[in-house]
Amino acid sequence: MKSMKVLHLGDLHLGKSVNDFNMIDDQRYILEQILAMIQDQGIDALLLAGDIYDRSVPSEEAVHLLDHFLYRLSEIGVDTFIISGNHDSEERLHFGSRLFETNHVYISAKYDGTIYKKECLDEFGRINIYLLPFVKASQVKYFYPEEKIESYEDAVRVALAHTDIDTSERNILVAHQFVAGKSADPKVGGSEGAAVLNVGTIEKIGADCFDDFDYVALGHIHSPQKIGRETLRYSGSILKYSQSEASNTKSAPVVAFGKKGEVSVELAELRPRRDMRHVKGKMEQLLDPKHIVSAEDYIYVTLTDEEPIPDAISIFQQHYKNTMKIMYDNAYTREKEQVVVTKAAEKDFSERISDFYHMMYGCDISEDELKIMKEIAEEAGVDI
């Protein structure tokens, strides 16, 4: 029996489209790369930290892709641990979970008052893997009405307090929450970044909640990073899913466990089929043949031409067929941007929340929902 080695992934977002580009082929490609990595590196367990699907009702091709991925993991013989994220449907992800266990796939998609625990063994003894799906205050409060639970942090602290954790043994937690260190918040990007920046501190959970765990495998934030210590980290998403992630290098933590207190983390780079890049300059310069490289990549373009160019995206797609978006940065857009910023600063809390809600969900927020948001913001100390 050898020491345990695990691979940490999160935020697969299977079935996602970015600017109307279906990412399923890119996801299939990167999952095949991950399967090869698992075999090459002798991985014993795979930790999937939520947002398995991009939508609560996933597409048929997304479901088929996950089915194939889990089948291949079972064939390889690796133990797979899965939790739900805020994008997942608890019921859909939970379906068949007891049957999956016979093939070493362990799923915790819905908090039921307890945190799922699986005991594993290696040459140094027992390793306990705990699975905590994405939780809100109301979900934990339902099971522990006597506890004071007013925030996401309260919810997680209470859930952990009602969990038997032997700190003399090695313990791993898989979770999907917004976790912040003592000195700084995590770097955010994509849709999760927009939500965090608009809602503020309501979701924030202190990293010290997880001091009893030797390794914490987090999902929810798309930028790979550690939170305070090396062994509490976000894996990041498996692919770049927004312009804000264009400068990211995607990776997957490979975590090796020795005896209690001995944990090493190495980052295995994930190389996409097509990169996502942001280019900026005048159109004539950007489309000069000597400057065109990796024409299959997904491209965001910022043009600095002072005059708008008719049908610029079609022109670019003749050279970069996967051009996602054309933007401008010139005297006119900078003046317009300043006006927008000034108007936004003049809006009150209700208007800002209403604008954000409409941007995220495509409909107006109800009076009851707005009232709840105000109450939460006041409790979190947000000036409204």
C-alpha cells in the first residue's frame, strides 16, 4: 500500500457557452487530458469541488460528457468525490448516487444536516474525506433552528461544529464557497467575480473555519490560487470562461499525503485545445499577417481606432474564426465610460441591486426579494 495522491478540480461548467460559442468540444478535450494525467501520475482519488454543470438543467451533451468521464474514471479505478456547486441542481446531481458508490463515485449534492464522510487508507493510516456541498444559511438553519445562523460563514461553522472530526488523523474537505484569508479576498473573475463584486461581503467565509483540515479543496472562484496556506486553495475552472480569465494559466493541484502534517502540492498545467486571448490595437496592425498567431484561439478584441469599423467582427472572423467580441478603447468610449461611472455612483442601493439582478437573471427583482437583500446587507454592515 502506497501513500495517497489526489487530484483537485472544480468548476467544470459542462455545457457552458461563452459569447454563443459552445465549449463542449474544448471540455471534452481537457477531460481526456485529465484522464491521461490521472493515469500518468498514479492518482488515487479525484476531488470535484462543485459547479459540475453550468446550468441547473444541463444540456443533453453535457450529461453525456459527464457520464463518459465518470465511466472512464471507474475503468481506471480511481475514487471520485463530487459535491454540488451553486450552478448545479442538487436533485439532478444526487440522482443515482447510491448506485454510483458501487463504482467508487461518491456524491454529496444536498446538505441533509450531516457532512458526508468517507474513510480511506494508505500506508500511513486513515485519511478522512468530507464532502460539503454549496450551502446557504437557510439550509443549515433548517436542521439546527436553535443555532444563530445569519450568514454563509455562520452556516459553514455550524455545519462543521456538528461534524465529528478527529484532528489526530488526516482530514480533507471538499467545499464550494467564497473563502477569504485574513489579509485579502481571493482574486475573482467571470460570473462568480461579478456576483462577488456586486453583493460584497455577504457570502464571505473566513479561512480559519477550516483549520481542522489538512487539505481543503475549494470550488467557486475560477482563478487558481491558495488562500493563506498552501493546503487551502481554489483549483480554478478547467478552462477560461470569460475575458477576465484570459491572462490565467489553468492548472490542477496534485496533492500528495505523507504522515500527519506532511502534505505537498504541485500544480499540473492544463493545456486547452484552444486558448482564450485578449488582443488590443488598431485593426490594421492586429490583422497584419506577421502578427496573426494561433488563429484557432478564442479572441477578445479591443480596437483603438478612433472611428468605428463597420462589421468589424466579421472582418476579424475571416482571420480568427473564433473571435468572441469586439470592443473599442478610444476618446469617445473613454468619455462615455466616465459618464456611466458617474451615473452609477449617483444610484442608491436599491437601484444598484436591481440593475445587478436584471443583469444576472434577465428580469426585475421583486419587492420581497429586494427587501430580503436589504436586510442581509444591513446585517453584513453594508451602507445602504
